[in-house]
Amino acid sequence: MKVSVVIPFYKGHDFLPACLLSLRQSKWPGHMVWNLVIVDNCPIGPPDLSALANAVEVQLIRTRKAIGFGRACNVGVSEAVKRSADVVIILNQDTKVGAHTLARMASFLEEQKHPLTVAAPLLYEYASDLLYPPFVKGELSQNPKLVTDAMAGRLQAAYQVTSISACCLAFKATLFEQLGLFDPHFRHYSEDLYFFDYLHRAGGQAFIISQTKVQHYNSYDQATGQERVRILLLQRNGHALFRKKTGQTYLAFAIRSYAKALLKGYVSSIPQMLRYDWWLFIQRRAISRNSPEDIRARIHQWTTRDLSV
């Protein structure tokens, strides 16, 4: 079985070496062969791959700059599927993976007959052995049986959930062929929320795999000053698009977001919020077209464009 690990690379020079070292130390069963696809959309220099020490086949794909997480993932997954990957794992550049984590995720998918299945690991804080608190509050709360079983010492191999962080996701190539992956309308944030909404509407399923470990550096938690404001703006706009895509009430959300910007002193963000809301209005027809055929067509269109460097 061929497993492709796809890493979107954007200004991750401080984190990528540790990520690659953890990949190099990963353990795989004899019937699995893995390779690495790095999608470089960074404007300030190429990634340092020396931590791999030529231990694995690496394909470096250079795209247009700053295309966003979702579109970079689409480029890498598309190439992995073209090269006959059976399972694809997307992985953030600011992660470190446990030695058996990726193999356990791939093995779980290998046993699954349902083609629209997604697997994800347990998420830990980047610099400790503690579970990441938002992961506990978000993903684990979707299936409390995982925590109950862990306390009783009787863990199952996997636990079904509704949605999972996209910092590490595994799926069969057939899922990408049938559904695509991240809708290119999303630039930053909420592309994973919409993917899981779309996945479940298509009859898919998602699981957390026990006895796995991925440590993730969450940029929002660490950001301060203007960088935090920038991330908050991206999160707001991503969530605005998500609400439009899923047909949720938008006016009340928009009013709350503008009021919050005023109250918290983020006045400089308001012009960008207005521009984004105007874009949502003029693109409302395109935004409403969300069948698998529509999304696959958009992915193909944008992947072709992003590769034209």
C-alpha cells in the first residue's frame, strides 16, 4: 500500500525541520511504502529538507505564493493521487507525529470498506505530553466514550466524531476522486468545518484513532498584537463564508462581528470586513453551487491556476 504525506509549506522554516525529523522516525509495516509531497507556496525562501537525510522520496511542488492552506492541500493531494497513492495524509508544517501514528491511521483506513472515511489522531500541545485543551473541548466532547474507555483501560481502535481539525487528516484516494477536498472559495480558516459538513451530507464518516499522537503548534494561541488581530480577521471571514455556504442566518452574525471589532478596538479591520462581505454578495451565486461536481471543478480550476508559476 502506498501512503503519501502532503505538507503545505508557508513561512514554516522554524517548524518544518522538527516535523520532518518526526516523519523520518516514523515506523511503518512492511507492506506500506510512504513518500512525501511538500507544496511550497512561501514567498521568503524554500523549505529546509535536510532533516530527512534522503530517507524517503520527496516531491517538492512550487506554486503561486500565499495560495492558502486549503488550496495548497488540494495541489498536493491531486499530485499524490495522480502518482497512485492509496492513502493520503495531510499534515501541518508545525506538527510532530508519534512514531506509529501515521501507520495506525493508514491501517485503519485500509480495513475500511466505506470509501468516504476520514481518520485523524489525538492532538497534543506542541511542547508537552498534555492533550491540547481545545481538542478535548471540541473533538473529544463529540464522543465522550473515548475518554470513558481510556479511563477504564479498554480503548477501541477508533471513535466516530462529526468534525476534526485539519492539521492531520488521512483518507483514501477514492475520497478525493469522488468528493474533492477543500473548497477553493476558502482562503484561510473554516475550510475544514465546511469539508466535514460536505462530507457528512455525502454520506461520509470521520474517526479519531486511539493510541496516536500529533503535537501541534497553534498559531492563534501564540499570536500577539497585530498578528493576533490578523488571524481573528481571517477566522471571522472564513466563518462568514461557512455560514453563507451552509445557508445559516448571516445578518445577525455580521452585526455581532462588526460590534465586536468596534468594542475590542479592531477598527482597522472593518474596511477589510466590508470588502469581504461585498465579495460574498457579488459571488453569492457561485458560493451557492456546492455539489461534488461543482467543488471538484473548482479544485481542478484553481489547482491548474496555482501551478502556473
